[in-house]
Amino acid sequence: MGLCMTEETKFQKAVMLIGPRRSGKGTISHVLRHLVGDRLYAGLSFNTWTSGENSRQCLIGKRVGVFADVRFKPAKQYGNASYDPGGITHVSSELLLNITGEDTVTVGRKYEGAWHGQLKLKLMLISNEVPNLNDGSGVLPSRFVKIRFRRSFWGHEDPDLRAKLEAELPGIAVRCVHAYRRLCAAGRFVQPESGRALDWEVLRASDPWRAMFDECFVADRAGTVRKTWAHDRFMQWCEENGRPDMRTTPANFTRKLEGLCPDLGEVRPHAKPRAYVGLRLRTSADPPDPRDPPNHPADPNNPPGTIIS
């Protein structure tokens, strides 16, 4: 919020607030609007901000753009082979990357010539659900600092809360400026530990291949698994999750794995089938978050690197 009070964009970050209804997300955007002023604040919608030639004109000169109550198109299955992943459109995704990446953009203006320059606004996305950003590269999800709101005040709301906070705006502004100074001293934003799980949820919601990998496999430099077993597990996941459109040949599956597992290799033990190295099948003992260490002891009858047959 301190950064939003400035025109600085060098940190190339937006913020994502995710949580249940009446958990305080809208209150934060309300306070932010009063901190920067209505003249520098834009309320946005993914359904309209790229709908027309001049629909982005309202972004010029703004410091903050807030997408409140985001509702993306849900995924939908068409027949046995066609699948619409839903989520954000490619046009919106590109514009988000342009704005957060400090790119020069061209914005059409009604009754005026086109505007060329860098938009100075910082973006905030507010939603009750984890959004599908439709980005298999992981670049767009990485542009967001994710904050999860867990407590709902539904049925216990304070109808005068916003008025009370408006009375405290000078003190809130001072705290935000101090926080901005700490940000400048640190040189970068840090994803809060409380939102680490949300970070991975956004990645998985935005990239079905990442979701498949995290649910089926574990990147393990000492691990191995037969190639046929890995491909069979992948095909099983496609069946269980209604994604026949992702089914592919073993060769294409290997290429996808190489992008998800940097240490992936292949080996053909003597008189045994080909196997992947640097990869193993996920078990119930593995943590749901791939960055957490496994919570199961080593099995002396099946040491890491052994191909089970």
C-alpha cells in the first residue's frame, strides 16, 4: 500500500488477495482508494478492460488498479477430446505482463490520438477463489505477491468499520510510508510464509501440467522410475481429472517432463526397461507442497535410486 502511494514500478509486482467473503479484502481496497485518492484510483474488471479499442484509456495517469470480486470463466469439457480451461484470456494476460513488466504500451483514446508510454499503476486482484491465470510458463503467477485471508466476519460485520478507518487515514499513511522505506532498503518483495501454499495453488490452477506433475511425481535426484510406469500414471491422472485433451505420446510426455523437472535424465539398466532418473512416483507419505521435505523415513528395502520391479 505504501508502494501504491508512489509512481515507482521497479519492483514489477502486483498483489493478489484471496479469501472467503467478509474477510477484509474489500476493506483494504477501500482504504487504499482513500490513500491515493479517487483521481489516481481505477476500479477494473477483466470482462471490460480489454473489450474495446479505448477501454484502457482509464488506466492512463493512475497509480492503482483494483480488480474486485474477480470471477473468471470456469473450465468446461466438450465431448471426449475438447476442453476449455477457462480462466483469464490471453489478451488480459498479456496486458498484465506489460503493466507489471514496465513495458511501453499503446493505449487508444476516444477523440484523441493514441497514447504511448509506461503505465504507472500497481495492480490488485481480489477473489474468493484461487484464479486460473492460464500461464504454463509460471511468469504471470510469479508477478503477484499472494496473501490469503482465512477468517470470515460473515454475520459479525462492523458496519462502521470503513468510517472508523477513514478517520485513521493519517496514521495508516505514515505506517505505509515506513513500510515502503523498508521495501526500498530490502530491494525486493518477499512472498509471505502464510501465503506459500497459496503460491503453489495459483501455479497449479494456472498450469495443468504443473498440477499433474505435483500430484503424480516428485523431483528427486536420487529417484528413478520406469518410463512406462510414469506415462501410465500420467494417463491415469488425465482420466481421473477429465483432461483427455492432455493425453500425448511417450515422446511428447518426456519433453513436457523435461520442462518441469530440470534434473531429469534417462537410463537403460542392463536387461531392464528404460527409466527416468531424477524423478520418482509420489506416495501418500510425501508432503502436498513440493518444497517441503518428505516426512517418511528411508526404506532400507527400497533405497533411493532403486527401480522397483
